[in-house]
Amino acid sequence: MKYRLVLAMLLVMLCPVLTNASAESWGRDCTTPYSADLGRNYVQASDPRNEHVVVLGNRLFMHASFDLASEPVHALVQGQFAELLASKNGALLVRAAVGSSSGEVIFIEGWVDERFVVISKGFYIAMHPTPVYIDAATNAKIIRLMETYDSLVIMDECSGFYRVMMNGGIGYVKKE
């Protein structure tokens, strides 16, 4: 019993010291790459010589010819990127990287309906936690918080905001 009392008194005396040291340590060590403020957000623009499209729907068929009633050669999934090669009469010729059963990456070319893809204007890259709004206004509802190093595909610009694609949906981030 005597030892328990001494131990309890020792803990009472050391608790403020340990708590203070712990708080100081937390303040120094808790800055992770995902919540850090590393400066201004920026845009990584697309190279016009190497444009990409991003699939909007759950599944999008690539066709053998620009006639979109032709035989499908492959299906792309939501959010998948494909290199844009050409366009003709509402159809886009794209090249997509696809994994094979042997583990190799193969490239498949085909035509897709331009209504179901977005031509990427680049990437919005967050260098600090950044709100994504439901509309192009800072008083609009926040639908997501981008963490440091997150990136979203830019669809276009409007009223001081970038319209971005996220999980198949659309949001807005303020230009900095």
C-alpha cells in the first residue's frame, strides 16, 4: 500500500511535466506531408501535344471505327485516362494502357463518344488542405477537403474557380 501511495504521488508530480513535454513534441512532430501547408496550390497544365481524356461514366466502350455503332474493342472505366489521338464527327480516337493476363501493359486504340469523356486541361495540385465546393462560390457547401499533395483533373475555368473532376462528380476549387 505504501508503494502505491508513493507511485501515485510521483505520477501526480510528473504528470504536468510529461504532458507539457508531450504537447511540445506533438507540435514539432505532427506536421505530416498530408496536412502540411507547403505554399500555394498550383496547376500542372496539359501538354497540347499530348492531350488526355478522362472517362466520366461507369463504363465506356472503345469502338473499332469512328462509327460508334461499330464493334466494341474494349471498355474503359470511370476515371480512366486515355491518350487523345484524333477526333472526327463527335468521336475521339484514344489509346489506353491496359494490363494483360500475363502482367504486361498493352495499348489499345479505339473510338469513343466525346460526350462521355473530358479532355483534361491539367491537374490542380494542393500544397495545403484546400476546400472543394459544390458551386463556384466560397459560400457554397464544401463537399471535400483536398489534402496536401492531392490532385484533381481540371475540366475548365469559371468565375475565379477551376471546375474539377472528383470520383466521377464535379467540384470547384478557388484559383490562387
